[in-house]
Amino acid sequence: MSSSIVHDHVVIVLKKPRYPENIGAAARAMRNMGFSRLVLVDPENPDMERIKKTATHEAADVVESLVVVESVEKALEDVEYAVGTTARLGKQRRKASTPLTLCPNLVSLSQANRVALLFGPEDRGLENSDIALCDALIHIPTFGFTSINLAQAVMVVCYELNTARGETRSSIPRLAGKRELEEMFKTLEATFADIAFVNPEKPDYYLNAFRDFFSRIMPRSKDVVVMRTLLSKIRLYGENMKNINRRS
């Protein structure tokens, strides 16, 4: 059965946008497509008058209700699923989908989950640390010239969300929140160090592999609770073994 995107469950996150005109143009693109939730992460020049002028009167409500936060982690903490946009592809980056292929899944997710679409700074895009926080990546195919204006990228993804139809996909149940997952990953990293599974100075390789794994299985809150309980038992066992070794 076909389902439509739940606009209120989608938030557009712009990391460190450099120009107020780009913020305004992105807000206008959002309003064109029916989206209204906009979050700015540490914007370089959030001049509201210039933002409003570019957004025009039609998107004034998007601008007036936008939220400014200090970090990507803060921007994503209240969502269940995060999608990063990237122009860079390669072996060092996770596989990225096109908006056309990924958006039907996001439509299904939006029925019961809050979804964030994360866009990087105009001059350099998202960093690897931002990508690590995302559950999936979107790459907008271009021909020859890969650079896309920020507002154009926002428009393309929002348009595909509006036109996507999950005809053979049912609604995806409520997933664990990003805040829950990040707490679990912190415990996982500490556990890896405790049991000498990784070099504590360079834990990223295996930690990123587990991030990819959990992104694929889309865990719910109860799954995260079970995983954190298991990790606590492992850490306790490791500490007990250390104490036994010290006494022997």
C-alpha cells in the first residue's frame, strides 16, 4: 500500500553554512516541497535579515522557527534515523545511494520515525566524523561538474521524498534514537579498549564497522538495551579477571 512522506517527521540540518543567502534559499526550497523543520549547526553568518530576504515571505515561517545548535551531535540527538549527503565517493567512504533509490525507504521510515537530512558546508562537505553519525548516505549524481549549490541539493532530496512511493514497503517501526545509539557506541568503544580488542588510540576501524552493522539492522530501543546490558557484563567480567590476576 502506498504511503506519503510525513513532513513533520523530517528535519533539514545544515552544518556550518557559510552564507545567509544559502540558508534563505534552502528554506525557500523546503517550503516549496512542504517541509518546515530547519536546524543550523554553528552557522558562519546567521544574518536573519539576509536569510529572510532570500527566503521570501512565503518561507518566513521556516526561517522564524529555525533552530541553531552548536554541534551535529546535538542536531541529531532527537531523531531515529540520519542521512548524510556527500559529493565524495571512494573506498574510504561508505556506499551512498541516490535520492531516487533511498527516498522510498525514508518515506516508510517517516511514518513512525523522525528523520534528519544532513548537509555539509558549501566549501568542503561533511567530515568523516559527521558521516559516522549517519545511518545512510545520499549522493546526487551529476555529469562532469560535481559541485551543487546547497539549496539545489536540499530541493533535489526534498523533491524525491515527495514523489517517492513505498508501494511494496510497509511502515518501519519506531527505531532507537540517535542519543541512545551514541551512548551504546561509547560503551562499545570502552569495552573494546577494556578487552584489548582494538588499539585504544585508534579504535575507529572496528567501531565504524559496528556502526555500519547497526545502521543496516535498524535497531529498536529494546535492542540497544540488550546490547548495553551485554557490554556491561563483558566489562564486569573483564574487571573481575583483572582483579583475579592481580591477586595471583
